Amino acid sequence: MIRGFDPLVCCFYFMTDSAPTAPITSTPVAPAAHSATVAVEAVSTTALEAAAPSRNTTDDTATTTPRTTRSRRGGRGGRGRSAPSTATETHTTVPASNVATNTAPRRAPRTIPPALEQLAQLYPQLFGAVFLPLKRGIFQDLLAAHPEMFEREALKVALGIHTRSTRYLQSVAAGHQRHDLQGQPVEPMAPEHIHHALLETHRRRQGRSSEDLLPKLRARIVQNIEVSGLSREEYAERVRTRDEAANALLDEAFAELSAKTARNEALLRAFESSGKTVAEFADMYGMDPRTVARTLHSARSGAAAATGTASAQAPDGSSPAADL
């Protein structure tokens, strides 16, 4: 019996595909113990195109075939198709004489497991064109709600494929809450799950882009640290792994956060000593008043959090609430 099934965690035990990925630095990022990353897009994002039309390989003429029904789970980018289409597409066949000079053919689309298609039909708000993070324990909820529909192992594999797909990881990296079968948010996403989803989605994007995406990744990590409400030590304890490249990236994000905090504190001191209103202060330095207001709020919140952390410690280093 499987207890406490977590779709975000379970996916790491059912890795069946492989696809080219790009390391965060010269050393690939290793998976974390609780949120190991995967190097593929799930079948859910690659097997959603219609079955390839038949081609005439005897001449160079174009053939026209009907498009088959698309999956309810939608295609890349969340463009779902739930109804059959009768539209036709024209495909130009490749002459046999050109086969030797042609590039390697694309991989044939993989078939979506029936259990995953059933989930998309039953819960389109979770498994359809838009993916939302799933609550922990969703596996048991599905078995209880549909005891005769899903075979245990097939459902486990389907959830593993779904939760390691790029679109699912993107929803986790965005910090969306976990949802129940009714599509209602029920719990926040853990900072460490967001962190590792950020690393994995970055690696997949970098593998398809000539642009250096590391600055954007660092900025996203800094943002995740800020909204987590954790101290740097607590955050590092949750996300550090034995991978040196991932840890170096985390240290860079901490350094960037320190520089940002110092700038915010300097702006706060300058504002408080100016005796100006926010609008007047912003106009004096040619800044956007809204940006100034946000920066001042962030600086004050950081100072209050630091003061609260210091006051929460007793002289001997213990917590005053420990004996309550």
C-alpha cells in the first residue's frame, strides 16, 4: 500500500523518457532528494499532437488527410482541443532520393496513457489545457473517488508522467497553490518545491535557447527567497544539494539579494532624512513614485523581519516560545 502519495515527488520514480537538456553551468544540476528534477518533457506535452497523416512516398505530390482527434490535455502552450476536427492539412512528401541528405526524422508522438486521458476528461480544470499543482494525497483521493475506474499502478504512472511535464513544473515554479479534485486551492507550494521547479524549467528552456537565461533564473530565485518568509539559513537548508553548480547558483542569488537589500536600505535612509513625501522624493531623483513606494515598503518589511528574528531569540539562544 502507498501512503502519503505526493504527485510532485512521485514523478521522480517514473522517468521513462529522455530529451536534450542544458546544464545550469558547466556542471549539470543534480536532482534534490525530495524534488529530483527530470530531463524530459512529459508524454503529456509531446503526445498531444494528432497522429501523423499517412504519406505517399512514391512521388513528390502532396497528399491530403483528415486531422485526427486531439487529446483533451491540449498541446504545447496549453492550447487544448476537446472536439474532433475535420480540417485537412496538406503535407509534401519527401522523395526517396532525398532521404540520405535529409535531417533525422522526428520522433513519433508517444501515446498518452489511458488513465491520463481519463483524468483529463474527469478533471479538465486540473489535467486539461491548463495544469495546476495538485494537493499532496491526490493519489488516494482519486482511488477513493473512482475505485472501479483506475488500476493502482496505472494511476501512479499517469500521475508521475503528468507531474514531471514541463507545463506542470511551470505552474509549480510560478508559485501557484496546490489544488484538490474540485479545483480549489488548499495549501501553498513549499519554497523548496518552487526552487527545484525553477532549476528544472530553466534547464529545459536553456537547452532550446541561445540566450543566457541564468540572470533571469537568479532573479526568480531571489524573489522566491524573499516571499518564502524564511531566513537565508533556513532556505539554504531546504534547497541545498550535493551538486556544486546548484549550490554556487544559490550563493550567487544570496549575494544578489544582499546587494538589493543594501540598496533598499540606503534608499530608505535617504527618504527618511529628506523630509519629503514619496512623490516629492521620487521626483527629486527622477524615479517612478510607485517603484519608490514598493522599495520603501520592502526595506521596512525587511528591517521589521530582522528585528523580529533578533527579539525572538532568548539570551541563551533558545526560543521564548519553546516552553509554551
